[in-house]
Amino acid sequence: MTTPASPIAGDFFLAPIGGWVGASIAIGQFLNGDGFRKYQHAGIYLGDGKTVEAMPGGAIQGSIEHYKPESLMWSSGIILLSHDQRAKICQLAKQEIGTPYSFVDYLSLALARFGMRPQWLKNYVANSQHMICSQLVDQCYFAAGVHLFDDGRIDGDVTPADLVNLLLSKTV
């Protein structure tokens, strides 16, 4: 996927990440049935080079400059948004800054894939107020009235690879 000439505020992006964290997420996504994807991270673009991203230390306002432009996948032109939806997504994303991260959500996603997730864990993921990067994207879009997934998944059951697969399914 190529980088759009000018991403628009409210778009989401996917990025590869290196090191043991990126490798762990890639393996987890594979075990989750998503296949090996080169993207292990997602965030929301605010405009002016600013992003909101869930990170292990909590959600932050970051910079798109931390990524190589050619390595990114964008929702631009694939997920169509109104001006009002874009503004709402950005507003909601900014409100998530500081939201704690949750490695437990990765465990939940893996257990769900194998049909072994207990109800208490489902409840924890849906109600914990913790988020991984792809959950932050999905949550902000959903709260702005944009339903990225209509397959009956519970709140929080979204990986970066799910977002990749969504974009790829809409470009075929």
C-alpha cells in the first residue's frame, strides 16, 4: 500500500515495528489466525504530523515522523469519512491519551482463537479501560459512528492485522 500524498486528520495508519515487541505481536497475530502481516502497530493521524497511539506505557500523542513513509499503510481513500466523523475521531483519540496499555488483551485474543477464553476474561477486555493500539483505533471509530467490523466480535477483539485485513478486503 502506498502512502497517500497527504493523509487527512482522522485516518488511521498501520506500521511495522521492530525488535522483540514487533516479533511477539507478529507471532501472536499468526497464532490468532491473521497470518503473518508486516504491520504490528496502528494509530490515528491528527494532522500536522501528530498521531495518537497506544503504547506499552499508555496512549500518547506522537509524531508520524517516527515512521518511514513508505512503510505505512493508510486508511485514506479506503475508509470513507465525513468531515464531522474525522473531527470526532480526532477528538476521541485525544481523550484516550494516557489510557493504560494491556498485554492481557493479546492473551485474550489468542485464547479466543483457540476457543478457550473464559467469560471473566471477555468481560475484562470489554470493560478494563485498557487498550492496545488497534483497539484504540477501533474504539475511536466506533464512538464516532464508524463501524469498521460488523462480524459480531466483542469490543476489543481487534488486532493490527485485523485492520490490515479490513483495508485489503476493501481494495480488492
